[in-house]
Amino acid sequence: SQVPNVLHVLQSQNVGEKIEVKGWVKSLRKQKENVFVDISDGSTGKKLQVLVPQKLFPAGITAGASITAEGILSLSPRGQIELSAENIKIVGKCVLDSYPFAPRKQYQPEYIRQYLHLRPRTNTFSSILRVRSSAVLAIHKYLNSEGYTNVHTPVLTSNDCEGAGEVFKAIPDDINLLKTMVKDKVPLEEAFFDTKTFLSVSGQLHLEAAAHALSKVYTFGPTFRAENSRTRFHLSEFYMLEAEIAFLDNIQDLIMIIEKLIKHVTKSLLDASDNDLKFCHGENKLDLTWINKNFPILTYDEAVAIIKKRSKQFKAEFDDKVGISKEHEIFLVNYCGGIPTFIINWPKSIKPFYMRECENDSTRVASLDLLAPGVGEIVGGSLRENDYNKLKEKLPNSNAQLNWYLDLRKYGGVPTGGFGLGFERYLLLLLGINNIKDVIPFPRWPHNCSL
Ligand code: 4AD
Ligand code: MG
């Protein structure tokens, strides 16, 4: 038979065919004559029941073991496809004494997180991985249909785009190599590339270079932040979708682009009636009705006024230097009816150098954050300063390597705007999951990079 060995393509039209399946035992029940083995190959959340006569059942098959089984695909009395095995073999036993997950048992995410290498085997986490993969695909598909070009921005870079000093340094490990490369007075950390080199905190500046030729561009890859924030919303390595659009000089247009993207991608994932998405949502009814509503927009000043009016309900009094906290963010979204909410026109003093000043108020920049229910900030974006002289004044001294960025304004410069969507934060919104460490295959956070 030509049926591929992938459970997600098995359908009732394959009934009657002889097939071979490969996968892992999720659970098994022994009855007098037969053993019922539920297997999964991870290509789908659905399991296949394999019916094995007792006399053919090899010793050593337990939950967690890997097997191959051959037989005729048939319909069970309840109308489900199952395999009547004529042959079943162990590929690898599972040492149950030390295996941390018992079949059909539910565990807390904190417990499962202790076993990152075995975590993909749990039903919940394999579902999350498949949803994550579908969401990546949905984003690429949508942006492609909107005429964007995908540009790979570098991971190794000499700029600290956000200027927050949260960069990881990237230097060769080989001191001897460095010593042979050191030129006059160049510090060791600049010996390899001739500049200080970091892991990218954002691909934005390179994306702006591409937008000045390709108009609508995006990049979707890992970014790195050395923040000492040990919250359920922060990772040291996270995936960011960044888009940059040329000839855009209006924050309302940027708002529309972001709102449309998030609604469209979310709707397409819900419409796919994905069993994994349903499985992740579980019993707790996650409210995603915001996909049919307009996202509210508040200015920073309006948001702060609302927070100050309710000051008693927060842990600490509002402090202009600290700004809007996570607690405030989540409150603001609830205040706006649980719909993702844009906060626009932030104080220039707390935002990066590249943001364009508001036309009517030079203390504010044309910028936005999108806050999501239960999560807080999921998007940050802005119009970019495209005036050569103004930008030159604002370039931070520490970013002396950014003359190329200034150049973009010299040769056919155009107004551009763009944004970055924290992909894991979006998944928290989509899935209603509590902790960002549970939506990325191998999370990195302070003191945790060993696996
Ligand atoms: O707001 P941020 O810092 O914006 C930028 O990096 C811009 N250069 C993007 C652009 O305009 N092209 O980061 C964007 C988003 C945040 O809104 C948040 O969702 C996510 O990235 N993010 C994190 N996600 C997980 N862990 C962290 N430590 C994160 N830091 C930011
Ligand atoms: Mg931000």
C-alpha cells in the first residue's frame, strides 16, 4: 500500500488497506483476547487504536515505548478507524521506573517544565508545538498575500536597536585566535569583527534598509534580550515578527495594518477548526470574540489619567519615570472591555532614538504598544524619524556604527513605519496559556540555558 506512515493523513477511505504505522504508545488496555494500544506519531493530536491479539503481543511494550505495527485498517464497532495488527514490534522500550509521565495522568506545567527534553511527548505540549507551527505558517501566508517580502535580518549585529542596554555580547571563545587578530589598541572583544558585536534585540534597522527598496518587508526570527526580568512574560530568546512599510506616514495606517494582521491570522487558525487549538483551550472558555471588534485606541496621556483615577487598586502609585507597568497594562485592557487596546503617542524620553516626533507635540513620539487581555504588551511599533538632520542629532553616541542607518535618509529616503509582534506573547493570547515558557520548545531565561 502507498499510504504514508503519517497518522494525520489516515482517513476512512483507507479502510481495508494494509498499512504499517510507526509511533509511540500513549496507553494500553489488556483484555482477555486482545490488547488495545493507543499510538501517536505526533503528526496529529489524534491517536490510532491498534488492536493486537494477546498471542502476538511482545513482552516489554508499555506506555512510552516506540513501536511499528502492520495490519489492516478497519472500522471499530463505534465507527472509528483502527488497525487490526498482524504484526507488532518494539523499536525502543521505555524505562518506566524513571519516566516522569504516567499514561493518562495530568501534570502541572511547572512539573513538566523540569523535563524539557521529554516535554514534547506530553499531549498538551505536542499540541502547542503543532499550533505554534500552524501560526508561523498562517503569518507567512498572510503577509505573502499582502505583498510583503520576507527578509532575513542578521542575528549577529553591531547595533543595540532599542538602546536599552539589554544586549548579549557575541565574541569568539578562542582567546588565542583573538590574540592573533588584535590590531593596535583594539580591545579583544572587537578583534574578530572590528566592532562590538551582539545578538540582535531587533531586526528593525536592517529591515528599514530593505524597506527602502522593497517597500513592504518583514522578518520573523529569534531575538535576544539580556533582561533580568523573571516574569511569566519574559524570555531571553524569543521570536519576533517585525514588519516595515515604506511610504507610511500616519500612525492610524500602522494601527490598521497590525489590527488586520492579528485578526486575520487568529481567525484563520480558528476557522481551520484545529483540534489542537480546541485541545489547548480545554474546558476554560477562552474569549476570542475580540476578533470581530474594533481595537480601542488610547493616547498615553489618556491611559495614564485612567490609571491615576484608579490608583488605589494598584500595588504602587503611578510613577512617570517607571511608566505603565504590566499590572497597569492588564488593567487597561480590562477597562477597555477585554479587547486588545492600542496605546499611542508615548513620551519621547522613554522611547528609542529612531521614533518620529508627533507633529503637534515634540515631547511625544508617533509610537504604539498593543496590549492584549491577560498578557499586556504584545506589539511595539512606531513611525521612524526620516528627516536626515533630525535623526543625526538623535543618534546616540554609543551607536557610532549607525552612519549607514543615517544614509538611508540621504538616498531616496521615505517615511517608513513598522512594528514588532512578540510571537510567544501572541501565542499566550491565542491559547490562553499562563506562562511564556510553555509556548516555546526550549525556553531560555536567566539561569536556564542548559537544555
Ligand atoms: O517593543 P519592542 O522592544 O519593539 C522592538 O523591538 C521594535 N524594534 C520592533 C519594531 O518596531 N520593529 O519589542 C517588540 C515585542 C514586544 O511588544 C513584546 O511582545 C516582545 O517583542 N518582547 C518580548 N517577548 C518575550 N520576552 C521578552 N523579553 C520580550 N521583549 C519584547
Ligand atoms: Mg515595547
